[in-house]
Amino acid sequence: MSAKIKKYAGHPLKSAEIREGKVPTARWRPKAKYMWSAGVAMSRFLNELKNGRIIATRCNKCGRIMVPPRVFCEQCFKPTDNWTYVKDTGTINTYSASFIAGDASRIKEPIIVAIIDLDGASPGMGIQHKIGEINWKEVKFDMKVKAVWKPPEERKGAITDIKYFKPV
Amino acid sequence: MFGKKRVAIVGAGLTLFRRNLKETGKELCYEATKMALDSAGLTLKDIDSVAFGSAPDAFDGIHMKGENMIDSAGGWRKPFSRVFVGGGTGVFTANAGWWHVASGLFDTCLVVAEEKMSSCYPHPAHAFTTIFDPIMSRPLGTTLIWIFALEMHRYMHRHGIKKEQIALVSVKNKKNALDHPCAQLGANITVEDVLNSEIMCWPVQRLDISPTSDGAAALVLASEDVAKKITDNPVWIDGVGWCIDSTYWTNRDLYYPDYVEYAARMAYRMAGIKNPPKEIDVAEPYDPFDYKELHHMEGLLLCKKGEAPKLTEEGVTQRDGDLPINPSGGLLGVGNPIAAAGLMKVCEIFWQLRGEAGKRQVPGDPRTGVAQAWGDLMQYGSVIVLRR
Amino acid sequence: MEDVAIVGVGCTGFRPITPEFSYKEIMFEAATRAYADANVNPRKDIDAFITCGEDYWDGHSIFDEFVPDQLGAVLKPLFTVSADGLIGLATAYMLIRTGQFNTVMVEAHSKASDILTFTDIVAFGLDPIFNRPLGGHPYYIAGLEMTRFLHETGTTKEQCAHVVVKNRKNALANACAAYGADLTLEDVLQSEPMFYPLNRLDTSPLADGCIVLVLASNHVAKKLTDTPVWVRGVGWNSDTSWLESREWGRAIYAELAANMAYKMAGIKNPPKEIQFAEVDDLFSYKELQHLEALKLCGRGEAGKLTEEGITQRDGQMPVNVSGGALGMGYAPEVLGLQRVLEAALQLRGQAGRRQLCDVETGLAQSWRGIPTATGAVAVLSREVK
Ligand SMILES: [Zn+2]
């Protein structure tokens, strides 16, 4: 049928036509605001970040030490309430250098992002964070890194209480 | 055969894919739906139910957007429901159409997928910033491209894959798209063009990525007895599969999409496929990024892990190769109005198996094809197997 | 044809706020309860998982990203139906009827207390060109509908207030309900006018909570439980998206959904064959409008029957013994499962203080709320007919 159809529906517009108001539009800025309850597991995690520590939960059944912590092991489907600290050091599992901001605009100095497998957690238990104090071209797989924390008085109980990870 | 009833595709419709279309989401739905009905020689009176698919409401800028689209997708005063599995939605909507008919509840089902990304202004990328975990990811300023860059880099690292090999996918698909009448980005480009395009999030560059788009696609499904009255050459849905992996994507090894393999195994088991590379004649794996085509060929068990780049280099995945991959031009070439792009892939397999794909027709009288889509936080696979 | 039964139910209970738990933790609790009730291990025994919801309720684009872990669905076939839980149940029914799935889970959850701008989200569901720019609180749509319903049927505001008094009172006997209360007609009629003719107490207040159901095919259901609740019929339908061209006085979507479900269940005389009903009462008049649409009474009769006490817990046709949405709380997309949960407990004889005598067949019905004209119906029985 594809071959038999001569014309497909759709009237393409140029971006400039829209930008310059040459086609009618209706505008709306959604007012969508939320304040999510962090819950049992993540409340403790965030409070510990304030103390400069990373806390994990351990599953009694499979023994995995999980970061971010959770009140259940998703693989065993069992509750977990064994809390244990993991280190603020780890290895780079994978990384990228972002030249693009969230609004799709370009940024000059790239943000280096990485998945960091934390020491003391089960293998492959990574968290996402930024890498600093290094040129992005010098970052390597399996590189050892350590968290650089904000000073205690600036910490808010957020993942950004860690400024970034730096090579050790 | 599986199921209560065998389910056939008897018609398909598609709109142009473009960065900005004048049509509203409703108007796009109508156009695709009308074309699908016309192509099957049916009217809305013949339709018993509607399965609708669309990705985040944040694109169209309408909460519960499925409800807004009901009339335009042929759902007025009919059983209508929307399924939604992120980027996996397009192929999954066809799966949803399948169970409407295979359950024996309905003789016919319209499958409609729509996306109007341009309504998210000034850039659809805004919508993607709200797909991340509000505690672990959003405060870091996470973007969609950077999480995919992390996955691409891990995949390259584990198998020693070069950017040059991956760029071949973009070159192939944009070239294939030159023959697709709805395509947004058909082009003759070279590997050098890809490697010289601007860096977005290393190793992802501008030409590694599909565009944002507006568009819609539709199918008409019918039960076996009804399909045989409608057409002499129905295409059968012989297998459907889907799977989701853990939310905690930073706890997984991103080099391989287990969830695509599980979804594929589910669909192959239903379809009785034991040796996918031998039994599948043409495939449309999801390719919003060029490395994803390779990643998904492996997940679909069309080749071994890490082998897809080599097959691509050898020309096996060209339209006239032994295993044509994305003869439509894929998302990289035709465009990526998310849910509509996934369903476009099912439309392409439908046309290929009917021998109606025109200049895009793959040689060798294909009998079995597979389409696949991918979504969420690199965690969702949806798969459909079609046979003539 | 493979018959389908509900074999497990799990509920967290509904509360106005739940600041101590994340939505993930709430879902984990309901899922754990449902799996224990059904005696299944989700990691082995469930063939497909259905989660019901909408992005803007949860505050995530693509909210199903955040659901598999707490449901036991990691690396399993899970998907979202962007609809009320009762349409999720209908979807589970279809999956089992294909013969490819034996055991399917349906989940719907609300953490409405996480939303700081609820009214704005509801307004964001209006058509962006025709309706949204006109502004106003979107519940005016319910006011428009109620006015027309009262006008066409001769139903009175007092009769609607009877619904509120009954349902809030029924909720006092339901530990899962957030808003049990002993009210008088005057309390309702004298509460502040909100969207004329609706007063504040005519509307359901928001609530948090989660319900999970496990459904199974005939042969599996009989192995899992001695008290299967059979899904004898399901139906769902939508009237037009255009507000301007709706039939304001009638709930067409409920009429058509009921027709489908009754046909499937072989029900010819609904008031005779159905002993109790759980119907949508998001706004007081909706219970009456829906009872008529479901043909549980004639048009214009529901208000009178309510006044006469027919729909009371000890009446001839008990309606919303659970407390309905007015009593349990408005948990977006969970309303249908609230109704099904109560019907299932009644049919199993596990409704405690609320237990009705000798019930064989019940009906559950839902509506998706403002601004939709979409709803679903299920007919549930103790016996396969
Ligand atoms: Zn475990």
C-alpha cells in the first residue's frame, strides 16, 4: 500500500514561521509542582549525606549491598532493613562529557558525568554523578575516584551535597 | 497456533514526519487513522475497539492526552484505552491491539500512535528533564542524551567498538530514508560527516541522533475470519513480547539490553521461532541513536553480543544484504515522533511482507519480520513478530 | 473460553496524607499484601503486570520507569495503561483470555498529597485551544453536568446530599476509608457552595493509597484459592472528548460500558440479577447518574430510591457499602479498584462489619473524573455462570 499511496498527510512548517508568530498558536505554561515524600529508605540516605556518609541497605536473602538504599530487594522481593555504610570512593563504570544543557543549549566547558561503582557496595552498584578536577579527555574507564563533599554547613540532604568525584 | 484467535494486520496509515507540522495531535491521529481504514476498505462502523499509544503528556502539553485524542483516533463511543511504556510505546500499541482481538472480545481493533513533540516549546528536550528520579538524578541536571552516552560508551568499551563502525548505521539509515515518502531526514552522508558533526555528549555526536518530530501512524487489526473477508494478503501477528528492567539503571551493566532479549524470547516463543537470524528475513529494531540499532540487533538475538558492528561493516544489514535492518530508514532517517515512530516500524514490516514497500522493498520475498522499540530509563523492550 | 477470577487483593488503606512513605513504599506494601493473599511469588508466578496511572499525577514523565522494582516485576512483562484501574482490570481480563497468560497483576496508586498544584493539573487536561484559556477551576465541568442532570431527571439537591450522608457513614465501618463521618443532610446542604449546584461536601476529598489485585485463569485460580471472585463481564467506553458536544445529562460512557459487560455476563435484568453495586461517586450526583446509566433503576428514579433508603447498606440494593470515593477518598485512577476491592471482599464474605447477606453477584463501575467521559464496568460473581 505504501507504494500505491501518492500523497501523505501533513503540512510542514518552518521553525522561523512559528518563532515569528506567522502561524496561530496557543500558549500555556503548566503549573505542575510536586513535593515527593522521600520515604523510609531515601530519607535516611539523604540525612546521611548531610553527615558526609553514603548509606546502603543489605538484602538478607541474596546478600546484595544496594545503593541507593531501598526497603525491599527487587530481585528477591523481600523487605530489607539492614543498614550499612559504603565508601565514598569507587571506580568509573562508564562516563560521558556533556556539551549540551537540559534545554538543549550548548555549554562551553563540558560537564563530565559518570556511573561510579562505589567501594563497599555489591559489584555493579553504581550511582550517577559528575567528575571534576580533570580534563574530560583524560578520564578513563575503571579509574579510581573519590567524592568531594560540600562543607558541612552547606549540605542540605541532597545528592548535590557531593560536589563531584575526583580522581585519586 | 497460539491464542484464542489468530490476529491479522489488514491496513496501515502514516503521516509525514516533520520537526513541525501544522496539524494538531488530533488532526494527525485522524489522518493516519483514515488512511489505515481506507487502505483496508473499512469505515469506523467496522471497528470494535481502539488501542491508542502516545509517549509523555509533556510533549503535547495535555494531561491525560489519550482522553483528548479519543475522537480523532476513532474511539468515540467505543472501548478505547491508551497504553504507555515510554519510547517502547509505538510497537507496544500494536501488541495491545493484538490482545484486544486475540482475547476474542473484539473482531477488529484500530491501533493508533501519535506524538506532537513540537508543542513542547521552545524545545521538546524540556520534557525529558522530568523523566529522571527527583532525588538521585534531577538535581544533577541529567539530560536524556547524557544517559544514553553513558550506555553507548559502556557498550563500546566492553566490545572494543569504534565510532567509525557505529557511524555506518547512521549513514545506512539516512540513505534508506531517501526512499521513504514520509521521511524527515533522508540524506546521503558519509562516516566522516558523522565523526565531524558537533559533539553533544561524548561519544554521542549530532549525526548519531534521530531528530524530534511530529507524526502519527495507524494499523487496522482483524480476527482471522474477518481478515480473510477483508483482504487476500493479511499479515499475521504471530508473536508479541515486552519486558521492563529495574528502575535503578545505575545498578545494571549497560553494555547489553537484557530486557530486549527477554521481550524477544517471549515473542519468539509465541511465534515458534527457534533460530532468529535464520528465520527472520527483515527487522526494524529501534534506532533513536545509531548505536541502539546494534545494541538491539544483539538483544533481539539476530547476532551474538558485540557482533552487530561487524555485520554492519560487512553490509549484511543493508537493504539488499542477508539481514536487512531498518529498510525504512528508521528513526535516524524517517524521524522520531516517539510512539508514532515505533508504530511506523510495524507499518514498514507490514508493507515489506506484503511486497508493497516500493523503492524500499527488500529482495527475496520476505516472509517473517520483527519490529522492536525501546524506552524508559534504558529499561524497556517491546517486540512484535509478523508473518505473511 | 477461559474464565477469569480475582484470586488476590492487597490494599494499603487510604489516608489524606502519607508523608512517612514514598509512593514506591506504598506500592510495595499493597503488592506484598496482594501476593500473600493470592499465595503467589511475583518473581515466579506472575505472567504480566499492569500499572495504571498518568504522568502528571505522579510528577514524572514516563512514570512506569519507577514501578517495576516495588511490584516484583524486574525483568518481567509490565506495562502502563493510562487509565483508571478498572480499565486495567479489563486489560488483565483480555490478556488471560488470549490463553497466553495465566496470572496477571493490576495495580493503581495515588500519592495525591505529593501534588502541590492539583487543580492546575486537572486544568491541564482540558483542550489547550478551546477550553483551557477560559480559565476557572475545572470542577465547573461537574457543575455544568449536575445542573443538566437535575434538570433532565427532576432529581433534587437534597437527594444528592443523601448520597453524601450515606457514603460517608458507610465509610465509618471501613478501616481502609479516609473520610468516614456522621453527617446530616443540613451539613451537606449548608457546606460552602463550590461549583453550583455542587457544595463542598458533594465532592470527594483527595487521598493517598494503593490497591493491587491478582487475577488468574480458571485452572490456576482453582488451585490458588477456595474463594475465587469471577469476572463475568467487563466493559469500558468513552463519549466524545469535546466538552461542547457531550450529552450533559447522561453518562453515555457508563451506559455503553454496562451494555458490553452485561452482554458478556449474560445479564438481562440488572436490578434482579445484581445484588449490590459499587459505583463512581466522585461527586454526589454521579452516584445517581451512574445508577441510572447502569440500568439498576429507571431514569430519574435514583434520587427517589436513595431517599427511600433502598441504597443503604441494609436496603434492597446496597450501593457503595465501602463508602465510595466520598468516603474512601479520591485517589486518582484508583477509584475503579476501590470499587472492585469492596465487591471482591463482599463476595468472599470478608467485608467484616460491612458484610452483606447472601450476595452472589455485584457490580463495580468507575469514571475517570474531570474532564473525561470515560468509564468502565465489571460484573463479579461467586460462581462462574
Ligand atoms: Zn535480595
